Amino acid sequence: MTKYRRASRAARVLLPGAVTVALLAGCAQGSGGVASAAGSTSPAGASPTAGAPSAGSSGTVTPAPTGRPAPGTLLVGDFGSDTVTFVDPARGAIGSVKVGTAPYGLVVGSDGRAWVATAEGVAVVDTTTGQRLALIPYETDAGPVTTGEYRGGGMGIALAPDGRRVYVGVNVPGGNGTLEVIDTASLRVTDTVPVGRRPFDVDVSRDGSEVYATNHDSFDVTIVAAGTLEPRRVEVAPYGTEGGLGSWLKPHYTAVRPSDGKLLLPFEGERLAVVDPRTGRTTIEPMTANTHQHGATVTADGTLLTVGTGPIDPSEDRGPSLTVRTPGGAERVYPLEGPHETVAVSKDGRTAYVTGGFTRDGYWDGLSVVDLDTGDTRRLEAGSRPLGVVVL
């Protein structure tokens, strides 16, 4: 794989900007229909599944429990198998549901339905019954259903605040992707919108008026008006775009800051790109972890959590970590053992759950559980190469 090397440390100067500030996969580029549902007629390749055990990379999987999950239960997407796994944060995996090939992102609504972006469609899972209710095929032709880092199909996924629409970024290997819009009542794709290459992450503004697709391989975010579905491209490239598809210095995940709706995109543990979606202007603020970064999330009070996957250049960069950045810009960096991908936070804001899946080498089948008060970290084996994670 071609690796575009950064400039030397002496040349890595932070761009002007304020000094303070209020989420399946690797980096360098390598080489339509009706949903199926229980009781409906299903198209080929989209058969309904009622929580049956499935064989993933680790063999037979225990069926998911029934009944409303206990508060704080985790749901992870198993990129290494065809399942999502329910996880007790104290005990580990408690059961799985077959969803579809190579699950990436996932999101859960207030009604308990989980929406999972797989290579072959968006799976709908009832988390209270442990059943897959539907598999909604994509309208976009993403090529053959495959696994691996550069597979086609769904990547980032988000739910509108009113629960009426799901937005999923669909990767088309070798070309630009799309944002597909799903009606959550009819379980149909209603619209497709062109976006950039490899839409790692999808986010929605707090009022639901805009959708943001973070496009890894085109160095940009596509801002889509939810009402008209008109797209706008905003380049986000604090290191420039030299190296193109071979560059490691591209956007991965975005967090929407609650206080003002600005987009927060971490780069390399060195620069935080703060994008104003109204104007398209980007300001740069310094970060301190000095490590390649992927997943990002933000809490209601504006605290940003960012996953460091490890060094690009081991002679200059630090290892894997979790950065916790306050709204005022102060950072605490918690070291992690091995690469990780995305992060979710407990309801009380005191514990972070960091997935160990990572689509490149070095992944493992579990999560790191980080006590944000003490910094204590423990490993919890759960899932198969888990990428996406939500707290139920």
C-alpha cells in the first residue's frame, strides 16, 4: 500500500486560529428496492432473519436476549462477521443478531430500532426482541457484496431527530459515493444524493435541517439540505491534498458541536478543523495527542472525544489513545493498547467505550472501557472486529 508521508515535524506548523474550542477504517486508498421484512416477500439476497444464531469469524453466536435491554447495554457492529452484538459493560457479550455482510456504522432510535449499515443494505433490528426486522437494499450500485476495508455499501449512518428519516453514506469503490435517504415508516429508499468518495461518517444537525457526509478520499464534507436535498461541498484539508488517494491526512469522522452546530474534525492529534456549515469556513485549533485519529463524538456539554489509532511514522508519532477535550480546549489523553476505531460515552458521561475493531491490521475483538474520572482502562472481549458502538 502506498503511504503518503507527512512533511517533517519542523514543517508541521499549526495554521492561525483560536487556541481554544468549546465516530470503519483505514486511510490510504487501495484498490434499489423494497425492504425485506418478516412476513413479506423478499428479493434475492435480502431474506428476513428472526434473530437466528449466525456463524461469524469466531463460530456460532449466542442468540440475542429478548426484552428491553438494561440501561447502559452496548450494541456493537461486528465488521468481522455478519452480526451486531449486545454487550453488558461489566460481563461482555450477551448475544448477537445476524444483520448482513460486514456491518459498519449503526444508530438506534428512541423506539428501540437499530439501523445498521452493511455491505448489502441497511438492516433494521428490534433491540427489544433481538430480531432483524428488515434489510433495505441500496438504490446505488456499489458493486459485488464483499468484505474488507474498501468494500462497497453502507458506511456512516445517522437518524433524523424526529425519527422519520435515516441517512446512510454508500461507498462506491473507485468512484464517488451517495447519501441514501430511507423513510423509517415504509422502510424504503426515497432519495439518493451525490456525495464524495468513501463517506466514512454521516451526521445530522440538531434541528434536522442539514445532513453532513464526511468523505474520506475526497478531502471534504458534503452538506445536504434536508428539505431540498441540495448538496454543497466543503473541502476540509488542513494539511492540503497532496498525495491524493495515497494520503493519510484525510478526514474520517465528524462531531457536531451542540453549542453552535459547527463541525469538529480531528486530524493527527495535532489539528482540529472547525467547520462552519453556514459559511463553509474552516478554522484550525491545536491538539496534543500526536497520533493518527479516527472516531469522534461529542457530549451534550460540548466535550469532544477522539480515538487515536496509532502512529503513521513511529519515529515521530505517539501510540493509540483516547483524547478527551473540554469545551474550553483543555485535553486529557488516555493511552490505549492497540488500534481502536470509534467511541461512545455512557449516559452519565463518566465512561467511554472504544471499539477495537479497526479495519486495518492490529484490530481485536472487543472494546476498551475507559473511566474518564480516574483514567483506568480495561479490555472487554465482545463482538467480532467491532467498529460502530452505541449505548442503549
